[in-house]
Amino acid sequence: MSRRAVTLVAALSTVLLTAAPALADNPTGPADGDDPGKALGPGATILLYVVLPIAVATVIAIVVLLPGAMRSHRYRPAKGWTAPPVWFAGPQEPVAAVQSAEPGDVVRGGASGSW
């Protein structure tokens, strides 16, 4: 049996085995206490299955996107950089370090290489 046939048989049997109980009629009639209650009207159905999920998704989107929109320092390519410069892992006094640097103090090259 080919792989495609096995996959098809497995998929169809899964659908039939899971859908068959839902499609079966109850031969003994409704069970005790089996009162379906009143049906939802069209307005309540639309509210429950359309408006409510959209409202929840909108609230989540606002909560996620609002902090980023409220930041004041953002880089805009056309406007240039306006935030103060930051030197990561540099000396405490960068101006003094640059002024006191001697040619040849810098070892270049990575992985034990010196060029």
C-alpha cells in the first residue's frame, strides 16, 4: 500500500470516527434534563461570534502596540539621530582614553590574529 493511500485511509477514518457520534440520533429520545433552552437570535449570534472576538483582538493589539508608539526617541532615517551617543563596553572616560592613546596600542585581528 502506498504512502498516499495510507494517509488517505487514516484521514478518512479519523473524520468518520470523530463525526459519526455527532451525527447519530438518540434512539431513546432526549435524556432527562436535556433541555436545549432558547436559541440565540441573529443579533446575539453576530455579537457573540463576530463583534466580541474583534473587540478582544483590538484590545490585545492596543496593549501590545501602544508602548512602542509612546516612545519618544526613535530613529527616523530622514531626520537623523537626535538621541545622545552611547558607548557600549568602552572606557569610563572616552575623551581621555582617545587623547592618551599611543599608535600601536591597538591589537588588531580576531581569533589570536594580529595584522
